[in-house]
Amino acid sequence: MRRGLPWALLTVLVLAQICYPLTGGATRAALTVATVVLGYLLSVGHALLSRGARTAGALVAVATGGGFAIEAVGVATGVPFGSYDYSGELGPKLAGVPLIIPLAWTWMAWPAWLAAVRLTSSRPGRIGLAAVGLAAWDLFLDPQLVAEGYWVWRDATPALPGLPGIPVSNYLGWLLFAVLLTCALRPLAGAAADRVDGRDAPMFGLYLWTYFSSVLAHAVFLRLPASAAWGAAGMAVTAAPLAVTLLRARRVGAERRERHPAPRPGVDAPA
């Protein structure tokens, strides 16, 4: 049951995200909130079940607490993202920040970190890959949610080509916080956060699903081709090597099973 829970939550999350482009208005806003809550429960629940209370607590403290703090500073001062305001469509606010916003940071921070751990043993390499893997998600997220009117930028210049309405400072601010987050996560989470194993397959699935489904949704269903291209390029830094590594490991495992098949009870037993 414990091992199946992350897969069950991931399945519900995928179904909710498939429904997103098929809805609109208040229903779409409610679905956005529900999706973020599901993603949060999935990542924090996986950290708790696979690594224990220390790791899950560190994830909540750094990503949720830190995410709220930097968003509150951002809304009040414009630093480090730029000047922006949230609408009231994302639910209750505290200090001008919808309470689901720091949950979104947490949702993607954990699979991004585990992907980096899977790809490299270098501490600086892990921090870099995880930070880019988290921050690049906003190349999808911000254009999508600004288009929905969930927040608005007061000064959106300079902007990336094809992504008007969102300043470059937003993406740089995401990257800055993502670096700080990943630098703090490992020391607080403990050595358990520095290893990956078979229990982490749902998190790798979450990260790759987010990548590929976002490219498809933006390019086809949401009619945001520029964010599809920018997001595809940005998240590929982490997603592409992760996909290749997992496919290679799967192929190697299949070849080993072919060379050394498991004994069949009653058939392969010695006479």
C-alpha cells in the first residue's frame, strides 16, 4: 500500500491535468488549485514514505516555507522576480500570496532534486541540474497562468521573444531561489536525500510527464507555441538525460534477465 500510494496519486494528477485544457473559467481555476494540491501531496508524501520525517520536513521547510517567504517579499517589493500582483482566482491569500503558490514550488522541487541525484554524483552538478530543472518549469507555468489572468506583471520588460507580459527578471528570480533551495535541501534532509532507488520511479515519472505533457499542451491545446518551445528547451537540460538514463537502465535490466532467467518453481528445480 505504501509503495502504491505515490503511483495512485500520480494517476489522479495525470487525469486532472488531462482535463485542464477541456475546461474553462471557474472550473479551470478550481482544477488548477486541485492539481497543485495533488502534486504537493504526491511529492511530500513520497519524501515521507521513502525517506522519513526528516527529509519530508526539510522539503516542507525549504520549499514550502522558503517559497512562501520569497513570494511574499516579491509581492511587497518586486525583488527578485519583478513587480506583480495575484488575482483572487487561486484561493485564499496571505501577505498577498495565494496559499497554493508555495505548494507548487514544493511539488516540482522534489522530483527535480531526485532527477539530479539520479544523473550525477557531483554536489555542484546536482545543485545545478535540480535548480535548472525546477526553474525551467516556469517557462511553461508563467505564460500559461498569466494567460488565465491568475497574476499580472506591472512592468513586463524586457521579455523573452514570444513571451510578452512576463519580464526576464521573473525567470532569473526563479533560478536564484531554486539554487538557494537546492543548496539548503540536502544538508537539512540528510544523507537519505542523496540516494535514489526503485521507490523513486513515481517521481521520475512525474518529472517526465510534466515535461512532455507541458510541451504537448502548450503547443496544441493551449495555443502557446512560444512557451512550448522555451519550456521544451529549458526543462530538457534535466529531462532529456533523465529519460535517456532511465531507458538505458531499463534495457540493461532486460538484457540481464534474458541472460539469467529466474528459475521456474517445479520446472527448473534440480532433479
